[in-house]
Amino acid sequence: MILYYLSIAYGSAGRASVFNNSFPLFVALIAILVLKERVVPSTIVGLIVAFSGVAVVLWDGAGIYPLADTVGMLSGFLAGISYHFNKRASKTEDPIVIYLGVCIVGMIATAFSAGQIAHLDLPAVILLLLAGAGAYAAQICITIGLRDIPTTSGSVHTFLKIPLTALGGIIVLGQPVTVRFAAGTALLLAGLWINQRAKDIGK
């Protein structure tokens, strides 16, 4: 999450969300390459299409600082790894306890920023509290869902965050979107959809 927010700060909300929410691709790759889960040809096609979309976004000519894209992609990769840990932990542990542990680690990792509290005004405090509550509730829902659905297909259920966040960046922040960015995002979503269909058919 730290890398995700760095990607937003150095780039844009839409691009950061595309890279961060590409984590289902890494979930699938880890499941296939490390956990040796069964793979069908359409899954490979879906991954190729999705990664092609990520590549198009990377080279969309927007002139974004390369560090923003790098940390955004890394945030997606690490999110893919953590997804597998959450999947395993959710079988024996309470979802609230799992995410509480994540929050505690996050507070320790970001303790150096405590001094920034002095610069917050009331509207900023309210927005931070709302954002934190929303993210906490969302993560609990995701963790609950992980107990009952396959790893790869479960991760794909969250891909609607990608176009919604990009749309929010346009409406709320006025951040521009290039044609290649839109095309790359569409390819990514198409690849995730193909992968989802492959899992559904294989059931």
C-alpha cells in the first residue's frame, strides 16, 4: 500500500490503480509457477492479453516519472504475494484479526511519518478517517470471500476497481487519460475476464 500511494504521488491515481490492481496477474502466475495449480490454454491467453494491456499503459506516452510506474508495478506484485498469504490464513483465522495484523505492521512501518499529524486540518482528518474506515471494511470483505472461492478467480472479482479509480481520477482530480492508457486498461480487463472465464469453465 505504501508503494501504491507513492505511485499516486509521483504519477496519477489512474495509472497507480492499473498497476496496483494488476495483482490478479501475479496471483495467477504464482499459483501456476509456484503452487503448481492446473492451468488451461485460455488462462495463458488471458495472462498474455492482460500483460499486453499493462505494457501499453507503461508506454502510453504520458511522460509520467518512471519511478511512479515502477513502484506501482511492484505494489501489484507484492499484493499478489500477500493475496496467497491471506487465502491460506483465512482458512483458520478470523478476517478481522488478519487485517488487524496488517494494520499494526503498517503503523509500525510508517511510524516515521507521525510528525505529519501537525500539518493536518479538520477536513483532512475527516477524509483520512473515512478512507481508512472504507479500506478496512473492504479488506475484511475480501478476506471473508477468500475462504469460499478459488484463489485466481477470487482475485479477479476486484478488477472493477481499475476503471472506477481511473474514472474518479478524471472526474475528481481532472487527471488526463490518453487513448493508449484507455486501450491498455481495456486489454488488462479483457485478459482478466478471459482468465475468469477459464476458471469458471474448468469448474
